[in-house]
Amino acid sequence: MTLEPTVCFKNLISSVNLKGNNYWKRFLFEFVLCVCVCIPLLLLFLYMFICSLDILSSAFQLAGGKVAGDIFKDNAVLSNPVAGLVVGILVTVLVQSSSTSTSIVVSLVSSGLLDVGSAIPIIMGSNIGTSVTNTIVALMQAGEREEFKRAFAGATVHDCFNWLSVLVLLPLEAITGVMRLMSGAVVESFNIVTGENGPELLKVITEPLTKRIIQLDKAVIVGIATGQEVLRNKSLIKVWCQTRIMVKNVSIMPSENSTVQTTSLHMHSEKCTHLFVETGLSDLAVGLILLASSLLVLCTCLLLLVKFLNSLLQGQVAKAIQKIINADFPFPFGWLTGYLAILVGAGMTFVVQSSSVFTSAITPLIGIGVISIERAYPLTLGSNIGTTTTAILAALASPGDKLAAAFQVALCHFIFNVLGILLWYPVPLSRLPIRMARFLGEQTAKYRWFAVLYLILCFLLLPSIVFALSMAGWQVVVGFCVPCVAVLLCIVVVNRLQLQKPHLLPWWLQTWDHLPLWMHSLKPMDKIITRVTLCCRETRNNDHSRTSPEDLPQLSECEAEKNLAPLAQNGPALIYSFETETGAVFDSLNGKSSRL
């Protein structure tokens, strides 16, 4: 009898149909198998998944860390709030760590090169940039459309919350300075003293493995950002890990009747033992090697995690877990359930010390349907709070001269997320991120390439364009962004009126059908991508084919149609559902058909 761990609970449940002593023996055997084999393997894959995220962050820092430090050097550009926001996004995407970008900001503020008011937009940008990790993780579930739709929606709800919060709070902060004033008042009212480092609960488990692979000197990035040109040619890869300084008092007798006390310093350094110490490779080469290997491990562990979870959480077990996780408190306390989920998300993020790890871990659960997007939303909001508390504890461990600045910057991060929750959670009608994420999930279910386009557009292309415009001054940025935002708002308002009260609109706005198809549908782009994909496949097949048509077995017309039909349906760029009518797409923001 061959045992497959992926069907542990399936065998366990099916054994209920047996009778007599054999039933109890098999029941006990299957239970021991699941406890001793399946669950340890699940924990092992989860451990490797978290470690691969850590290595992925190190790979991005090696590949783009010095570039990130150079971006922070231009303090004149950072004084522009929009430019500061974009810098925060780009740097956090480059280094894949909001804690690294926040530590750079803290160093700039404490050294006097950047004021707190200019640092707040960068903190907002780092909040957006850190959400790219779980969006990348969602791409790994693109094999199943329904799972991909749920996973992508669950991942992008974090993005939507951050973007909406920035759209409201960035102008408010630029005009009133409310977060700077609130954090400054808190710092002045408390007698804050330097404390110990915050707890690193997860790193105690992961560092024994990750430190054997790579160790980085993050002080190099901070030094480049603060203008220390001597560090520009220094590698980010650590060579010397521990340096101990021993002080000894030595008595010297220059003559017989006199004794002189002198102090001698002895330095003892230990070389690091990770894989890439003194390999002779450049930072970029090591970064690319780690990037490829960590992505491979990440994808493998994620696929195995999903397969195990699908096998373990099925049937009555899955239904029971879904009811427990997605259930609300009895009336009239049902509204407290979401706030309890926020506390759970904050606590779990505090334990794992990373919002990216927590949100990336729940993304597969959202994809397989164990956690609903309504429950994932407050968990994500709590994760935002949890990662700021970790930053606050880390700031409290700063030296005395940097303590006030570090604590105020970390407190601004906390206030930003709290204000965002107050804007987009308490009132059910204000929970726009859920509806926006569902809409994005629907689009990725129709067009799988839309997910890649979304990542490139929101985290690279659009921030880069805005940053280039900010180099010309804030007037150019305002002149470009304000009309774009106004046009988007007008389109949203017109779409709502088309669906609910079209008689209030003039005849030429009651439908978008008179516009070219590419302006109100993704179908033309999908056709182009499909043709390019099919052409690449045909070219590759022709290059690798070594068999002539005469050598192939002859099939009947019926058999040929059966073989070709699945290939047409499995095309990654093809649409799996028809649009409701010419030029109309499904709009999950309101559950109806929209014109644009």
C-alpha cells in the first residue's frame, strides 16, 4: 500500500465507511500518519517559504541597495511630498523591505539631512511598496482561475487600502501637517528613554538557516544615503561578522624604581561562515543568483503548501474551518468580529516581525477559499498596525541622540495606518478596498496577463513617471496629476450614473459604445497578447521539432478535434467568459454590468 501525504484526510474520512476492528485500526493508522507526516511536512514547507522571503529581500538589496541609497541622497527632491512618496515606493520595491527603507529615513532625520515633515511621504510610500510581496505570491496560483481570482483579490486589497489612504492623507498632511504635529506632541509629552531591542521572535528560528546562506551589511546602504562616499565601493556582503575589542592594563617598568600603567587594545575578528563570503563575485551577481534560487524555492514551497492545504482542508473539515474563521459574533455584537480580526492580524505580525510574511502566508488560504476576502481585509489592516509597533520598539532601542527622531518617524507610520483604518473600515459603505480588489480579481480571472500588467504599472512604471516629473518641480507634478485624477473621478461618476440613472446623462454619455473598443475594453489587448503568445509557441515548437509529419500517427477528424480543444481553452491569455455585450465588462464594484 503506497501512502501519499496529499490525501491524508481523504483516506481518513473515507475510512469511516469501514466496519469492525479493521475500521479502528485504519482510523488510528491514518490519524497517526496525518499527525506524524503531513503536519510536520506542512510546517517544513512553511518554514522554507518564510526563509525564501528573507533571502528574496536580501537578493533585492544586493541588486538595488546602492541605487536605493543614491535615490535618498537628493534631499532637494525629497522635500516635494509627491516625490518623497514615489521614492518610498521605489526604494521599498527595490530592497523588498519596509524596515530597511524606514531605517534609512530614520538615519536621515536623526542626522539633520531630512526633516520629519519630508520623511512622512516616504513612510507612506514604503507602506505601499511593502505590499508588492504578497501580490507576487498571488501570481503563483495562476494555474487555477478561481483560486487565482480569490488570491489576487486578497493580495491587492492591501494595495487598494494603501493607495486610497495615500490619496486622502498625503494632501491633508501637505496642507495641515496633522501627522507631524500629532507625533511631535506625543514625543514631547512623554519622557522617552532608550530601551532594549524589540523582540525578534521569528528570526530566532529563521536566522540559523538564512545566516548560513547570506549576511548583509545594511549600514552601507544607510551610509550612501547619508553622503558617505567612502562606502560606495564597499560590498554589501559581510566578511567579518564579529569583532571583539579587549582592553588590558599593562605595567611597564622603564627603570628599576618606576612603574608606568599603559592600556593596550586587542581586536579579535571572526570571519562570516555564509556561502558567499570571499567568493569574488560582485554584489549584482550574488543578488541575481539569490533572486533566482529564492524565487524557485518560494514557488515550490507555495505550490506544495497549496496542495497540502487542499488535501487537508476538504470536505467537512474545510467547512468547519471556514465557519470558524469567517463567522461573526452573535447579534448584536457582530460588528466586533472585524475589530477582533484586526487585533489578531496585529498580534500575528508582531510575532513574525514582518507584514509581508503574514500577508503572504494568508494569500494561499484566501486562494483556496478558507479565508474570505471580508475576513482577510481586517487581518491585513491589523498587519499594518503590527508592523508599525515593531518599528516603534526598534526606534526605542536607538541611541540617545537619535531616539526622538526615530520614535517620531515610527509614530508617524503608526498614525498613518490608524487614520487609514478610520477612513476605510468602520462604516461598511466605506470599505472600498474590498470592492476594488474584487474588481481586480475579476479582471485577472478573465485576462491572466492583467496581473503582471498591474504589478509593472502600479509599482514601477507609474511611480517612475511621477518621479521623473517631480524632478521638474511640484508645479509640473500637480499639473499632470490633478487632470488625471479628475478624469478618473469623472469616469467613475459617469459609470455609476449609466447604471443607476442614465436618463440624467446626455445621449452621448449614456453609453461608451461610440468610442473605439480599445478605450473601454481589454479585448483588443488580449487579442494582441494571445497572438504574440501563440506565435512564440509555434516558433519554439518548430525549432525543437525533429519529426516529420509523415512519421506522426494519423488521427481521425474527431480525435484531432478532441486533442485541439483543450489547448485552445488552456491559453493563458484567452478569455474564459464572454463580455456581457459589445464594449461592456463586468463591474464587481457594484455587481452589475458597466460600460467602462
